[in-house]
Amino acid sequence: MRHDMELPTSEKRPVRSSDRSWEEIRKEFPILQQTIREHPLAYLDNAASSQMPQDVIDRLVWYHSGEHSNVHRGVHTLSQRATNAYDQAREKVASFINAPSSKECIFTSGTTEGINLVAHGYGRPFVDEGDTIVVSALEHHSNIVPWQILCEEKGANLEVIPMNDAGELILDDFDEMLDSSVKLVCVNHVSNALGTINPIKEITDRAHKKEIPVLVDGAQAVPHMPVNVQALGADFYVFSGHKMCGPTGIGVLWAKRRWLEEMQPFQGGGDMILSVTWEGTTYNDIPFKFEAGTPSIAAAIGLGAAADYLDHIGMSRIAEREAELLTRTTERLKALGGIRCFGTASEKAGVVSFDIDGVHPHDIGTILDNEGVAIRAGHHCAQPVMDRLGIPATARASLAFYNNEADIDRLVAGLYSVKEIFGV
Ligand code: PLP
């Protein structure tokens, strides 16, 4: 790549047909082409982190080799290129989730930081002693711990929407929970531990009747289905780049302008101010009010490229493909016998959590790794979900559109070996 010429800041994505086959799409992911322990890699740990297609990798290389400089502060050409690309990335992610305005999209380091930003920016001014934050029983630790910290500091209470044995939220008593002390409802769109797709619209409708805002953790939804924050009725929606074929260290908090205007800044520093004197500071407009210091410029641009990539394939097509793979995985595991699956919600995304009686999930993970099959074993940062199910951990296979039938066959063959080794 030569950089002695005027580089366009527009994307350099090669022209690809949007209806190319899944096998062609799979080939666009260089990391999937390798062998692990002399077996072709079957990567089934997508809920932890997804892989990057060549287009996103190329976009990062292009940025680093021809556009890098700091944003929003230089008059020179590189700074303008970097600023344009960074601003365009914000437009891309806004359009990807159908946000009414890109100004409502704050770049964060990921879902965790997005939730912490709301816990500070909204929690400090709006939550007081005796108030309540409602979370669901299905949450990842990152949508529990920031609220526990806030409640402890403020003398507020944390209440939990329960779940049933299938991993579905029980909303029968939800309206009664929503009394005048409730200042926020926090719920994930899709559970990372069980794959449950929660009825977000129903939750936001019911909370809004009592004028209570809703924060939705979309970390496991945005990569797998079309997400329209306006149709969902969320007040806050957070997600991570690295779970949607983008880089690590970047994510998005989308929030309704009204809240962003009323919230306090999360961190102070450069870029988030209009003026600073010894007498005081005037904050910048949104989104910059919430982006103190030099942002993760490259990662944001990479995330924009990832949004483009997914959008080009089509999120509905991706959701259909993953639903097919989920059905196949579930059926094959059932047929194998001796596998106990957790999370049997009627609305489910491509997460299969399971155990085998008499075998620790870590042993399942290690034996599968020996056969080139990558899954996750543990509590999946959702210990309350494990406690509710009465288990310490599960093995979890999580799917992405670039997985194929062979990956599932390899998982099943690996589990067959596990059963043989342990004689179960
Ligand atoms: N929420 C859910 C549902 C998740 O699955 C995860 C990560 O696994 C997170 C939040 C935290 O995401 P991150 O570590 O990217 O901040």
C-alpha cells in the first residue's frame, strides 16, 4: 500500500455480492483458515469474542498506514483524515442500530464501560437513598456490579426480575415491582449464558407507563439480529465492537438525547469541554461531553467497517443462518445423549450451554481444544444465572454466521470423545 498519494477517507471495501454463499463468507475470515493442534479450527466461542473479516483488518491497516493522527484538534491533513474517518464511523454505527442521531452514540471501550458510564452519569444525579434499580436474573456481571456499587453508595436497593427453569424472565409481577422508587430497569437483550432473547419492547412499554427509563445491554444482540433502538423503545442501549466482528477496546452507548443532556459527564479531560477556567468548566455538547481524552480512534473506525460488513451481508440473513445452525446444534447434542442443555427459552439466539454428568466443563473445554474445537467453559460472568440453575458452570458453544455444519459435526465428534474418555 502506498501512502505518498492523497488517500481517500472513504472505505476501501472490495466489491462483494451481498448474497455470496456462507462458505465464501467464511473464507473472508483469515483466522478461521488455520489449524489448531493439527485440526482445522472450529471456533464456537463467539459470545466471548467474534473474529474479524479481512475487510475490517484492511480498514485498520489503512488507517494506521495512511490516516492516523489525533482527532478534533489538528488543522493538518492527517488530523482531518482521522477526524473524518472517526466521525463517519459514528454515523455508521448510528445507522446500524437506527439511532435517530449519531450525536446520541457515545464511543466507549465496550459494553462494560457503557453501563458504568450510565451508572455514573445517570446514577449520580437521578438515584437517591431509598430508590430502586431493577435488574434481571439473566444479567452478565457487567450489568449487575455497577448497579450494586451505585446502590451501596447511594443507599438504594437492587431488585431482581426472576427467571424460570427455561431461562425466561417471569414478568407476571413486573408491573408491581415498578413502584415510584424505581429509577431504572436494566436488562439484557440476549443472555450470554443461555441465549434467551428477552421481550424488550414489552419491558420498555411496561416501564414507560410508569415513566421509568430502561437500559438494554445489547452485547449479544447487535452481532446476531437486526437491532432498531427506536422500535425497541430503549432509553439506553450498549454494545461491544469485539463481539460484532470489530476490534477490542471499542463499544457504543446509545442513549436518548434527553438523558445525555441531563446526565453528568463520566470522566473529565480534553475534548469533553467547551472552556476551562479556574472558576469552572463548561462541558462540550453531546457526544463529546462523554468522550474525555483521546479516543480509540482506530478501533472506532474498525467498528464502523464491521458495521458496514455486517450490514452488507444483512442482519436478517445472519439471524436466519444462525437460527439454522442453532437448531442443528441442539438436535445433534440431544441425539448424542447424556448432554444436559440449559436455556430452553422459546426465543433463543445461537448459544448452547450444556454439561455432561460426571465431567467438569473445563475438562470438556480442554478435550475439545485438543481437537481444534474452541468453546467456553465456566460461569460466563453470570454467576447468579448459574446459582439459579444450581450448577457451578457450563460448557458453552456460541455460534456466528461464519460457522458451518462441519464445525457442529466437529463439536459433536469431540463430545463423543469426551464421553468415551470419561466412560459416561
Ligand atoms: N453483557 C453481555 C451480555 C456480555 O455477553 C458481555 C460479554 O461477554 C458483556 C456485557 C461485557 O462485554 P465487554 O467485556 O465487551 O464490555
